Amino acid sequence: MNGGVDVLKTLHDVRVLVAPLTRRRDVTLVFHGCEALPHATVDEQKLGRLLYKLFTVAVRNTPVSGTVRVAGEVLRGDGSSRARPLIQIAITDPGPVPTLGDLERLVRSLNLVEILGAEQRSGGVTLTAASGLGEGEQAMVSLRLESGALRTLVLTLPVAENGAV
């Protein structure tokens, strides 16, 4: 994994794998901002499995003929020279609003390393867990429930050292 994992290729591969489910449910996957994502410092097979699970959860919770939105972006560091940029992939579905207990069960079903905490704000609830994908740095998964009944599954990955950003 010298140059890191090609995140765009992994997203494409997972999109192909979930295509039968999206066709059966008539759910559309819309990608935005993913085409320019750099490589990530994570385990490629684990990333593919986790993305498959996240996509499957989103598609299954989306009403028939609905849309799942997948957005990718690079988050810059905090300005210090040591801060490493991060890749953020947000998968948003308009499914039913789960409770915090539902979120905890979902996180546990994804076989993540550990739940790091839950936070409730006026805009919704966020549950964060370490994913176990990273080599040295832990990649994170956050599940956000927004007040508008949208559920967003957010995966944060460290950019590979030589990843052009």
C-alpha cells in the first residue's frame, strides 16, 4: 500500500456491488465531489467492506424511488504544519429517523473498533466510532441525525503521505 488506497476506485467498486440492491429498490446513488479524492492511508479490503455496509444501510433505509447522496471532500488541517488533511465521505439518506439506541446498534453491526461518544446538539445527534481502518491513525465513522429527518453516515480517512491534495 505504498501510495495509499485509491478511494475513488473503491467507491466505484462498491457502487457496482450495491447496484442490484439499488435496482430492486429503485434507489438512485448520486455522487458529488468524489472524483478528485486523493488516496487514503487505510486497509483497502476493510475500506471496501465498510463502504459496502454503509451503502447497503443507506439504500435499505431509503424509501423506494428515493435518492442516496454521497459527497466527498478533503478537509484541510488546522493550519499547523503537522496537521494532516483528511478525506471525508458523507452518505446521506432520507430514511426513517432512528433513535440513539438504533444508531448504537448500527455502529456495533458495522464491527467498528469502539464507540467514542455521542453528542446531542440542537441540529441533531452525532455518534462517533473508531473504524479500525487506519494504519497508525484511526479512521473515524460518525452517524449524524439531523433535525430534518436525514441520516448522514460520515467516514473520515487520513490522506496518504504522498497523496496530492
